Amino acid sequence: MELTRNEKAKIKYLENRDTILEIRKNYYKNNKDKILKRTWTNRGLILQEDQTWDSIFLRYNENTSCEKCNCEYTTSNKKCMDHSHITGYLRNVCCLKCNNKMEKFS
């Protein structure tokens, strides 16, 4: 029985997995700013004059609790980037509940 195209591709991926993951890691490392900008601008986020994509990325990644209610993030109450849908500026890194409350007022 001959392998399907998908099965062959999976085998080739598994044989070269470490190399592929290293290439992806290096690509992300070398293009992080470009990737974040594309991802976040597609979601409507715009930088203020004193911000960089790195500063927003660090703020988001290092944040362990909601900036509004101080609750810890959970699988059901995830971390969100609250931003104004009018200006596009980041307001807070907050939990989903707080983000939904803010959405009603913006």
C-alpha cells in the first residue's frame, strides 16, 4: 500500500522537525516586530508616539493579572489587549470580563 501525499509530508516533517522548528524560531526572532505589527494592526491596534511594538509585547507578556480588577488570568477569563476602537490606542492589558465591560463604553 502506497502512502498518501499527507502521510509522506508528515513523515518528512517528523524527520526534519528540529531543523524546521529552529528555522521558525529564527524567523520569528528576526521578524518579531513585523509579525506583531501585522497581527496587532489587523486587530486595530495603533502605536502612540511613546510606544514600540516591543514595549507593548513586553507589557502583554509580563502581565500576570488584570490591570483593572487585579484578578489572575484563567482559561475561561483570558488575557486581552483592551484598546479604543476609535483611536486604536492600547488602554490596558486586562481580563476578558473587564475587556467586555470596557467594550460597552467605547
